[in-house]
Amino acid sequence: MRNLIKSIALFALIGSSAVTNADALDMQLVNLSGDTEPLSNYLGQGDWVVVNVWSPSCSACVLELPRLKKFMQRNPEVAVLGITLDFPSFGYGDMNILRDFVSRNPLNYPLFLADHDQASEAIGRHLVGIPLIAIYRPDGKPVARWPGVIEIDEIEKLISNYKEDTDPLSAGFE
């Protein structure tokens, strides 16, 4: 029953309309090195991509990080990106806080700084809370946005069971 409720929450988001019209592929964000980088370097490159919107000062977000590390170990063919913002204001992420956090808790995937509007544009929907996982098909199109802490087997099931253009649960997402 618990998994059914989680699945309903996930797929309820899929059919909802996007708040922004921007394409995440066109976005440019600042990475941990301080350089501006387009998300198109990762999205639409032929691999599934999991984007984690989070903050080092969000306790639920930090609790989710070991799950993402385990997911990456089990699924090296799926790219993972992190978009970090300030919590709880959802203002622009603080580079010093992020660097300090990563020096104590290494994360081996690309990290970007954003504010509420940029994060919303990246996920194609008004961001209402973190942590949030957004999942993108190999062609760069989003298939799911999952608010709250996620179980990695749920990401794996979504990816392995996804049927492009024939999945009725994904109809109308784009």
C-alpha cells in the first residue's frame, strides 16, 4: 500500500502542467568550480539523468544523499546531477557552504548552484519543496518529478519499466 501511495504521488506530478516554458536543455548554471555550464552537457546525451534538487542545510536532503550514492553504485549508466539552493529561503545557493559540505561529505557527481526560479526552470515546474528528484529520458525530456525522500528502487523501477511514447501514465507530461 505504501508503494502504491508513493507511485500515485509520483505520477500525479507527471500529468500536471509546467509553470515555466523554458527547456532545461537551454539552461546554464554555475557549477562547483564557479564556471557557467549548460545542462545540455548532461541532459539529452543518450543517458537517463537523475537531477537532485537539494540543500546542505536541509536535513531531509542530507539524509537522501547516501541513497543517491548507492543508486549511483548500482546504476553507473545513469547520470546524477545536483542542483543546490539556499534553504529555507530558496535563494541562490551559497558556494562556500556547498564547498564546505562537499569537503566533509564528498559527492562524485556534478553540482550546480541555483535559486528557486532557476531550479523551477530546470525541473519544468514550480518548485514547492526539497528534496526533489527529477528524472529525464535519454533524449533530455522529463518523465517524472518526485518530491520528498525517495527510495532508490523506485527510481530503478521507473527507468526499467518506462516505455517511451506508449506509457499512459506519462501522457501529457511534456
